[in-house]
Amino acid sequence: LPVLKKEQRKTVILEQDISIYENLGFTPKTVDNFYTKDLINFYKEKTDGMSESTQRKYQNSLYDIREVLERSTVQNWDECNFSFWQEFISNGIYKINDRVSKTKLNDMVSTVKALAKWLEKEKKFQHAKRIAALGMETEVIK
């Protein structure tokens, strides 16, 4: 699939979605990144009608995922391969958080696995099975 350059993408934000963009840490400078629309759609799908704690879990995890994607050099989902997520779960999460509780780590692993599966379903990603295995390894180790 061709990847549009950031200058070629123009994200239109619905008024009712502004708070979601803000809560996930997006700014006017970052709303046109390749992952923005997918993270927003994933969040909305996973939290629609769900409890406040489920919404908070996804919000916190996707905020960190967005931050790591912003700091990285990846240009599309295929570049977010097994090694990318392994590094994020093993080290990256600790670089952007002062403290990482066992609950936060488990929430993050769960969100990464669900996101990978969702991206695969959307035909934007092909690493979901390996990511699921990584999640199991990390949950056992930590």
C-alpha cells in the first residue's frame, strides 16, 4: 500500500472527537501522522459503551504508544514489526514513564496485542501472531 507523506494527509476531526484526540495526546502538529486515524478508530471501537476503567486502560496505553511512535522513525505500520514492539514492551515503556506498575505493564501488553490484531483485521499489519506470543512471554517474565 502506498504511504502518503505527512504533508499529503489532511485529518478532519469531528467536534465530538476532539476530546479523544486531546486525551490520547495528539496535537495539531501530530494529527496527520500515519497512525493517528487508526489509533483513534481503535480506541473508539474498544471503548464504546465500556466502563470508565476500560476507557482509562486504553487511553493510558494508547497515549504511550502514540508517544513512542512520535519519537520513532517508523513511517508505516509494517515498520512496526516484532522487534519494534519487543523493544517498546521491554524498554520503551520504561523510558517514557517514571514508574511502571505490573498493572500498567499488563494493560499495555494487552492493548498492544489487541491493537496488532485489530490492525491485522484492517489489513494494515501482519505481525499479530508474533506480537501475541511476545505478550505471553512478557506477562510471564514481568
